[in-house]
Amino acid sequence: MLTYIDVHLIYTLPVIAVLALITWPFISRLELFKIAFVCTMAFVYTTPWDNYIIFHNAWMYKPKNILAVIGYVPVEEYMFFVIQTVMTSLWALVCTRWSPACFNFNFNKTSYTLIRWIPILVLTLTAVQGYNIAVPGKDTFYLGCILWWSCPVIIFLWYGAGNYFVKKSTSTAIAIIVPTLYLCWVDRIALKDDVWHINEKTSLNIFVADDLPFEECLFFLITNVIIVLGSMAFDKSYGLADTYTFDFPLRYGTSWKYNNQQMRAFVTAECDMSPSPVNDIRHCLNVLKIASKSFNVASLVFPAGVRLHLIILYAFCRVTDDMIDSEPNVGVKKQKLMLIERFIGEIFADRSADYDVKTSTSRKPEVDWQRYRQELTDEELSCFRAISRISFYLPRKPFYELIDGYRWDVNGKMVQNETDLLLYSSYVAGSVGTLCVYVMMYKSGVNIDDDARHDFVIKKAQQMGQVLQIVNISRDIVTDSETLGRCYVPAEYMDDAAADVNTLCTDRNPWTLGSEKLKTYATRMISLANQYQLESLEGIRYLPYEVRGPVLVATDIYRGVACAVEASPTYPRRASLDKWDKILIGVNSLYVKSLKYFFQADRCKQC
């Protein structure tokens, strides 16, 4: 005969184990806190209600089917409060994490008001009616108890997150329906085996399926709505703080001030906020979808806040690079370079040192936006505005290194040897690697300034950036030549450097060199990248644990491009990975290769 603990051992705990295996790479500190908080609230809020229900004999348990009773409730029932919450929360994470939270804000005042208040009115009336019909001993008792118990908490959550919940209607519906159907199936098995019994005198005796009362289905549906809505409430408040950094300046932590800020974000109506930051982020994402497909795919596995700010960072680097590359006139190139440098100077005007950052609170930089509106396209302006909103916790030096890389291109400086190639790659990509570390540390609540591993981690991030840039250069020999008239192949690789450089930069006819020669150049550069690749990965284990797997995914996808170049019998015009190759690399990196980086040493011996 099935017992209550058997139900958990056979039907609920194994599901949690499977979901935990699926979601563990995505469980950040924020997700852990969210799940723990929702579990705690579910336990505290449900315990007195469950005792009340059982006291009035709406549910009954045979002593031989349970381990023990605390109050009127079996121990296994208390376990179920947490088990269901964890199960549904993990499943909701799988369903809802894939799009940035800010894209699900509702800025329409009229629809926002209607979506917020009409359901609250209906729920209020339902709660009152539920209280009225919850008369002990009557057939409406169980139904009434469900209604008066659940409606107040749904009203509270709906006030702050109802619009966000509706905007994500497809994913939230899947997050609710699947666990509801599963738990109804498990409930039916338990009821048929008499693990517990629903009192016919306090039930409507309407059955959705054999041995499955309507109230049970409603209970699982409503409780899963509460769990998913609770998760959405956290996501909405996190997303608002990630997007509106000047209005919600405190970063993740356990302080009362931070929790108070997040509660304020929860109750804030998005329609009262300016949509400009969200529109700017949308422009940033569009830039990456076109110009950096590999990063766009890799970014999906980062925690939400980290992903959002990495999108902003990468888009700014991409759009400023394009500002230089897309301009054929050298004089205009120099003007655009001066514009970028002036902007960097403005957003970091209050810094006293190259790596001075403002992590305690955000600061709105003094920028002459009217002037930039006249000099930048809408897309460029959006990326500039977006980076200004997160610049307070970023160091200024890597941005000036990035400008040095642009200056290299503007001046048409040639790459003479591997030392030059590494230096150029450090300027344009090692600098970005450094900035990525600051984003990951800040958004994970880690204070890099007081970390003894700072220099080591930054050095490895710069190396990783160099490796990925060299891979890009090896892939883009033809593209750089045909579209930009540039050559980053070290002259020391060439038998006749003057002739080859003329072919690539002046004639812009790279194929006349022959596929074999192009492949040789690319292979030598990839060999150089391989010398630093494994060494650069040593820094991953010292990053916050929630970004280690995603960083490995990002590097391995880029490395997959190098493998595609090497595996091609001839030099490909532009080697790339298809969607499924990226997915397979991502799964392998996230779930298998990343395991070795989750056993962090007590300290960094290299520091």
C-alpha cells in the first residue's frame, strides 16, 4: 500500500532531482534567494490554513499512511509545502528565463491600470464570497477555504507583478499548467490508494476525473499560480532595478536597504517610468543580433542581470567599432574617434584613478546629450545612453584601451609580428574581457576591489579576450580585406609582406593569394591563440559560481569557429557554426566541461 512518504519518494522528489539537474547551471544567488523566500512564505502562509482545513475534517489521513503529525497536519504535508514550491519554481525557471525582463514591461497607462485593478476587484469579491461559503460541515467548505485563503496573496502579488505576468502569458501559462496537471495526476493516484481522503460532506463532489475532486484541481492550479506569480514578482523587481539603475542604485545584497529597494521596485508601476532605457536596450540587442551572433547566443545562459548589462557593454563596443569601420574618409574617422573619446571622458569625469569605480551607489554622469543627438544615429545614441547608465561600476582604463585599438585602425598601423597582434587584440578585446569581469562581479554581488585575486582574474580575462579576437581575425582575413581594406595577419608570416599587404589592403582581392596561403595564415594565428587558450581559462574558477559555466560556453562557441576554420579543406569565406552546433557546444560546456570549475580553490596561488 502506498504511503504519503512513498508519494514523495516516488513521484515528487525524483522530479525535483531531474529539474535540479537541468537548472543547476542557471541557479544564481538571486535565484537561490528567490526560491528560498517563496518556500518560506509558502510554508508560513499555508501552515495555519492547512491545520484549519484538517481540523474541520475536509482532509483525512489514516495513521498507518503517515509518519507523524505536528498540530493536525502530517509531517509529509509540511514537506509538500516546500516540495511543490521548489518543483514549480524550478520548472518556471526553465520556462521564463530566456527573454530580458525589461522587454515584458507594460508602458501603456490605460492597459496597465485595467490589468492591475480589474483582476484585483474580481479577486476581492471572490475572497469575500469564499469566506461566506466556507462554513464548516457544508459542501462548499473546502472550496470556500481555498478561495478566501488564496485570493489575498494573489491580490498582493498581482498589484506589483500582474502586468509582467500577463506580458509573459505564454511562458507563465506553461509554467503553471504542466506542474498542475502532474500534481493532479499524482493526487488521483494517492486518492485511489487512500493515502488521503477528501471528505464528501465538505466537498461539492464534482469530479474532473475518476477519484479527482474539482477542489483538488483548483487547489493545485491556484497554488501554482501563486508560486509562479511570486517568481514573476521577483523577476519584475530585479528587472526594473537592472534597467533603471539611477532609480534603484543598490546592487544585490542581504541588507535591509537593498530589500527595501526591491520592494519599492515591486510596487512601482512600469507605466510611470520612462520607456527610453528599455528602447535603448532593445537597440543594443538588435545590434548584437546582426553583428555578434555568437555572443547573442552565448548570452542566453548568463543570469538575467549579468546578461542585460553584458548586452549593453557588447553593443557599445560593437557600435563604436562600426562607427570607425564603416566610415571610408580618414578625416571623418578621426572626428568620430574624438567624439567617442570625448564621451568616455564625460562619463568618467569624476574618477580619480584608472580602476576607481562607484559600487556603493550609481551616479548619473553629466553628458551633453543634445550635442550627441546631432552627431549620432538613433542606434548609436541608444548604445551610448545605455552604457552611461551602467558606467558607474565600470573602470575607465579599459575604455581608453579600446580607443587605442580604434586609433590603431584609424592610423592604418600594420601588424608586423605576433607581439603587435597580441597588443592589438589586447586593446580591442582584452579590454572588453576586463569590463566583462566587472559586470559579472558587480551583478553577482561580489566586491572585486577587496579581492586578492583581482589582478590574476583581470589578467586571465584579458588573455581570453586576446584569444577570441585572434580567432576572429583568423576567420575574417577575407572579410577584413574586402570590406575594410585591412590586414591583421602579422607581416612576419608572409614571404613577401609588401606584395601580400598590397593585395589585401589596396587591391582588396584576398583570393588572389590563394586559399592555401590564407589557410596557412589563419592556422598559424589559431596556433598562437591555442597557446594562451587553456591558460586563460584558469581565471574562470575565480569568478562568481553562477557565471563560470556561461563564460565557458561563450569561449567554447568562439573556439568552435577556430575548429571550423582548421577543419575546412580550404580557407572558408567566413567560417561559422550553425544553430545546432552552438546548442551542442553550449550544452556540453554548461553541463559537462564546466564541472571542473566548480571546485574553487581557497585562494589563488598565482596572486
